[in-house]
Amino acid sequence: MSQIQITNAFVDEIRVWIERELISELGASLELLFPADIAELFDELNLEECKYCLDILPSEKAVEVIVELKEDTRQNLLLQYSPEEIAHKFIEEFDSDDAVDILNELPKKVSDEIISHVSDLDFSIQLVSLLHHDDNTAGGLMAKELIKVNINWNLAECTEEIRKQAENVRRVTDIYVVDDHEILLGIVSLKDIILERAYTKVSEIFESNVISAQVYSPAEDVANLMSKYDLDALPITDTMNRLVGLVTIDDVIDFVKEEADKDYQMLSGISEVVESTDKIWILSRSRLPWLIIGLGGGLMNSFVIQNFESNLSMNLQLALFMPLVAAMGGNAGVQSSSIIVQGLANDTLGSTNVLPKLTKEFLVALINGLICSGLLLLYAFITGSPGGIAKVVSIALLSVILFASVIGTVVPLILEKLKIDPALATGPFITTTNDLVGLFVYFQIARAIL
Amino acid sequence: MSQIQITNAFVDEIRVWIERELISELGASLELLFPADIAELFDELNLEECKYCLDILPSEKAVEVIVELKEDTRQNLLLQYSPEEIAHKFIEEFDSDDAVDILNELPKKVSDEIISHVSDLDFSIQLVSLLHHDDNTAGGLMAKELIKVNINWNLAECTEEIRKQAENVRRVTDIYVVDDHEILLGIVSLKDIILERAYTKVSEIFESNVISAQVYSPAEDVANLMSKYDLDALPITDTMNRLVGLVTIDDVIDFVKEEADKDYQMLSGISEVVESTDKIWILSRSRLPWLIIGLGGGLMNSFVIQNFESNLSMNLQLALFMPLVAAMGGNAGVQSSSIIVQGLANDTLGSTNVLPKLTKEFLVALINGLICSGLLLLYAFITGSPGGIAKVVSIALLSVILFASVIGTVVPLILEKLKIDPALATGPFITTTNDLVGLFVYFQIARAIL
């Protein structure tokens, strides 16, 4: 196999082979590709062409391709097969965590029927038990496949057992040590098993300090635990401390990436996780909610301004600095809220005490607000602008930056306490609020001073 | 060892032991902690207290603690030791990639002196060769530690070699296969070595399809390659295809996380990577550039508005919708640019052809712009607002959303082509530009229609 660029010429060639049913040419060409590259090729082919290719592939490789496909391509492609075919051709070949992820993507009726066709009873029981777990828990991330040995065995017995179990497990680094009741006791590395003598007892060389998580722990905690302690795999236990599964780093990376993408898109005002390659309607739908909130905010702004129309008509210069005050409030607010949201996501915020954080944000805002106001006054002085307006704008600027920073700090912390995604506080929702309050403060100050 | 919460009471206890020099109590307590937890403890102690604890720890654990520390704590703590001490106590115990990362954090003069004190000549040569690589290349991420075997050996010889080499290598999953000239030929898993018979030749069981990267490849490509092909480790070769190092998934995760944080903060208008726990002055400094750009933009806005002061005084109602038009341009622009920036970062954008992407963004903007304008007209109709203003605002809204989306799509793509970080296009810089253009378009339309 080799990494290749999926060019248009290559796709055309594949198409011609499919049309002429040149199976041996097609098979030889696909054999050279990695599963991830075949998945990329499938993006360019229609469903029937994909199915034709998939049926040619050896089943071990076919399932790897399926894992790599985009969700909607995978769904559509699988529904070309009967539930019985899906069970025997694909599901039985997957690791349990991947199998469950894919079953979860299919309609409930179809996935139930697929499981009823799985011939290995143990495996179908595993699947049903995994299907019960929430996606956002350790149980939802874990696979059942792992290698465990009994603490009373010697290494020769271990090797024998590994030989038996290894067939089902793709990558082996650590072996888990349990007692007769399946209680997790520790871990022994494959490296140590190779390096020690065959008659050494597991109990003599195993490491009893093993970090594990319970099956109902939130996925976020699992991710933070693995990142903090630099773990490649985390054993999962039930409430009795019995070993029930294993979360591997690749599953956690996918989870962390999705969460980060969600936060990023929330910050930029996009309400569902989308890619620029998604369909136009999906892209449009994901952006509309925030645009409409912005529209509503803009209309509310017009009410605020209308209230002060008399001040405005007396002093038209006030209109010149409305966008400035509104924009600066929005900027300062997002700066504060995004750093809190990021701290919450990375679990680096430390204690949950709000007051010191608030004081700090207030001081930062005070410094920045004073500098910005000072620059503005300096500008007014140099250009000889009317002093009254300059005073109003600079006081409003300082107040708005202070206010927006406090709101930006407090709102995500409150949302987190209420178990609502704090990233909500970074979107246009809060920017719009800050705009509104900013303009209101601006005109109030103008009314007081001018 | 067990995971514990670092409470204030625990920190106080540790302090008392240090003060009274109760080494055995202190040692016993630290022995129970994981390195990551000791690093957390160090955040609460002063430098001398940290040094006292570090000197008590066995050197193997001490270096793991150092790796886990925050950059500035680590720097200050290490500088409590002489270069010679740093070399013998710490650097010689690290993996080469961690050692180089830490040397890079220290003043050049100090790091040179440290290397001159490293007693293992081979290791110091490795360090010097790694120091030459740019942080943002495969060479900057890779470690020299890996296990390689010759293709002509049998598995018994391999096991013997692994036994020798494994001392320097923390985790072993794959063994790399090279020829007599160190050219990378393939890979064999530790699992296979255990499962096959001792007299089997490496050449019979090794996998020749190995994905590798060259030492000068950008770190971003390395990350995308490992994520695309789900790799835990990626062998790195020189231009002659000789195996020179190994990038492991943990290094890549750190790199990807840093890049994602940078993009997130850029989007929220923060110009350097900071955490909410950083010092007030650093937080303030990281936000000022964008606030000042916003200030400049706001002043430029005031010029635009001033140009249309006669229109404004004739029709004061125009002022009511200035914030709406400006904000919607900003929102739509950031939505477009952030999705392009994310696509570039995840390498999911596909071909580099700009036209289809632009057409798509234009269509999405057209749909959303029409919906928003329609809602606005509906609102004006229901509330019986003056028709002229409603017409101006809705046409301006559509134009601004279209314009901002196109700018938001094109600018990050252009920056990428110019090898400038495209995330720059998501910050307040582009929002400010969109504000400006939005107001200009708004008043031009007003002048034409009213």
C-alpha cells in the first residue's frame, strides 16, 4: 500500500473498470490503497460504484474503509445491504466500540435486526450492553476488546492467553491484571512479558498503580484524565470495580476534536458542527439562528436609539461614535468569555471560586479600558475635536469595556453551573447583549454630560 | 500511587514537613502521587520548596514531574541548579525529544553548557542534531528513541535486541525493520513477535507498507497524516530514506491542541496563547492589539458617517439601524471565515480551487441574506414603519451579508497562499473592515433611494 493523491484521472480510471467489470484490475488497484484513501475515493463515486468496490475488498479491509467514511456516506452505503448482510459482512468484523457507533447511526429498527443476525452470541450481548451507554460517558467511548490475565498465572500462561485473545484485539501494549472475580488489580506491559522469564509470576512484576475510570464517568472527565496522565488507554470498571472495557486514545482524540470544533463554531456563530464541504442548505441552516438573533438584537438597538432621538437630533455628532462604542463592548466581552470557556474545556481553571477570577478580569478590563479611553482623548486633543463629545465617548468606552468583561466572565461560569454548555456565552448572543447595553450606557452618559 | 485532589490542607501539610525537614514523611507522601499531581502541587509551593521536594524524588520520577510542569515554573526551577547538575540529574534521564524541548526553553548559553556536561557522547550528539530542527517540523517533534531490527534477523535475535534497546524506550508497540544501511523497510508489531516462533525470520512476517514522513515535513502535515491513518507513531526518515526518529501520538496531540487554542483565541481577538491563570499584565497585553484595532476601526467608522451627515440630519431614522447593519456584516463575515479557517486546519477543504467554494459561500449568503431581509420587511410591514427606511435597511442587509461572506471566504484563502496564518482573517480585523464597508454601503443605498 502507498499513500496516493486521489486525482480526477484516477477516479475516472476506477469508473471505467467498474463499468467494464474488470474485477482483477480494480482489485489490484484498491489493494494498493490505504483504507483512508479508499474512503476518500468513495467521496467521488456514486453509491452503486462504492458498493461494487466494497464487495471486491477483503472483508478485513472493507470494514476499515467503512470506519473511515463520512457519516452520511456510510449510512447510505450500508443501507444498500440487508440487515443480515450487514451483520455477517461488516458488524461481526468490527471492534465492539466501532460496531456500536455504526449501529447508533442507523435507524433503531434496522440496528435491532442487524444485532439479531449476529451469529456470535457473546459479541451480540456485548453490543447490546454497549448500546445502553450514553455517547458522552466512558461507557459510550469504550470497547469490550482488551487482553486480561489472572494475577495467579505465570508469564508462560499469559503468553498462551494473549495468543488466544490477541486475535480480537488490533493493537496490544498493555495487559490488564484481574483477580478471580474480574476485579481490576493492575497492569503489565507487553514489553515486560517479553523481557522477563517464562516462569515469573504476574503478581511479581505487575504494576498495581493503575488509573481507571467508572463506566458512567462523563466522556469529558475521561479525556481530561488521559490527557493529564498521558495515557494511551484507560481501563473502565463497573461500580463493583470489575474490568468491563477499555477506552483508547484514538476514540478520545476524536471526542476532543469534536468538542473543540463545536466550541470554535459556537464562538463564530455557527450552531451545529458543519464542514465547508457540507451541503448548502445545511450550511445555511447552521448559520441562520445566530443571524436572526443578531437581527433581533439590531432591532432592539433601534429602540434604544429611538429613545434618545431628541439627544441625537440636538447633537448629531453622537451618531458618529455609536458603532465604535457598540463594537468595543462586543470585542471586550468575547475576549473575556472565550478565555473562560477555553479554561473550562481544558480543565485549567483550577478552583471553582468565582471572585478571584472576576477581580482579575475586572483589573485587566480596567487597564485596557483606561488605555483605550486615553488614546481616544489623545486623538480628540490632537485633532481638536469638540471636548464634550470626546468626554462622553471615552467615559462610555471605559464603562462598556468594564461591563462587557464582567458579563463575559460571569455568564459562562453560571452556564457551567447550570450544566448548560458555557460556549453558548461566546456566540453572537452575548455580543448582541453587549451592543445593546453599550449603546444604552453611551446615551445615558451623553444625556448626563451634554 | 493514586489520584488525589491537591487540597489546601494537603499543601499546608507538605509545607510543614519541608520546614521541619521531615524527609521520610515527605518522601512517603510524594511516592503516593502521580507525576502530574506533583506538578500540580508545585504550582502551590515556592521555588525553594519545589527544589526540596524534587531533590527527594527518585530521579526517574523527578524528570516525569519536570515534563508535567508549566513552562515558566519549569524554567525557574531548573535555573536553581547548575548546568552540570541539570545535565546529570535531569537531561540524561529524559527521552531525547523532551530533553530538547526543555533545552530550547532555557537561555542558549545555559543549554550549550548543559550539553557539554552530558556524559553519554552518543546522547549529546543526538541532542545537538535534534536542536537543529525547527519546532514546526517532523524533526522538531521526533525523538531519537525507537527500537529497530535488521531484516535478516530471526525473532530470537530480535528479542535479544529488544531486550538491549528497551531500556531506553518507555513504551513499545511497534518495532521498525531496516536494512544494513539503516534504510526503513517496514514494521513488525511486538504482538507478532510474541505470537510467532523464535526461528521465524523478520523478513517473513514484517509489514512492508509503512507510512513515514521526512524529517523536514511541516508538523501540521505530520499531524494530519497521523490523524488520517489513525497512527500511534510515525517513523521519520532523512532524505536518503534512512530511519532517524519517531514521532509519537502524545507529541502530536500537544501540537494539535496548541494550534487549536491559537486559532480559537485569534477568533476571539486575543493575540497570544494565554490561559486565564496567567498574570494580569500578560492577559492585558494579549488583548490590547485587537482592542486598539477596533478603536481605529471605530474612528474610521465615524469618518464614514460624517461624510453622510447631511443625509443623516435630513433623515434621523437612518441612525437607528446603523448598529444593525454593521453587526450583521461582522457576524456573517466571521461565520464564513471561521469555517474556511477550520477547514484549512483540519485539511478537509479538498482541492485548492477557490471558485466552487466561493460560489457555495455566495449561495449560502444569498439564502440567509434573503431570509433576513424578508424578516425585516415583514417586521416593518407589521409595525407600519416608514417604507423608505425599511427598503434601504433590507437592501443594505442583503448586500452586506453577501459582501461580508465573500470577503470572509477569500481573505483566509489568500492569507494561506501567502503563507500567513489564515486565522488572522477571523479576528476583529476583518469584523472591523466589514463594519466599515457595511456602513458605507448602507448610506450609499440611502442616498440613492431616499
